[in-house]
Amino acid sequence: MPDRPLFLERASFRRRRLGDAARVLPVLAAILVLAPVWWVPAQVSFAAGAVWLFGLWAGLIAAVWALHRALRRADAATLRARQAIAASPEDDHAL
């Protein structure tokens, strides 16, 4: 049997979950930006707040980069799965 995916659903499921993660990331970022202000507003100095903000900013850049890369791979896998299913011979299901 050739190396082809059994189901298109696995590739498209991964793509949809990565898309969900891309939608949640801005909300998570907003919560993380405001977390020090909510938890300990009197104890967060300007310097600590700046370090937190720019560290979070750098972390979000890395997260968006990794998510973008994963989405591109998932799109390619979905396309390959669709092509493999479309190219499969129809007589496999014949009795």
C-alpha cells in the first residue's frame, strides 16, 4: 500500500486546531499584559513592568512565528492529503 494518509480528517483537524490557537493568542496576550496589574499592582515597579512587557512581547513574537510555521505545514499536509485522496484509484472499493 502506498504511503498516503488514511483520512483527510486528521490533516484538516490539525489545521483547524492551529487556527483556533491563532484566534486565542491575542486574548491570551492581553490577559498576560494585564496580569501583573491585576495580581500585585502595588508591587510591580516600572522596571519590572517594562521587563515583563518586553519579555512578553519577545515571547509573543516567537509564539506567532512557531504558530505560523505550524499552520503552513498543516496547510501543506492538508493539500497533500486531498491530492492523495483525489489521485487514489476508484477501483479500490470494487468487489
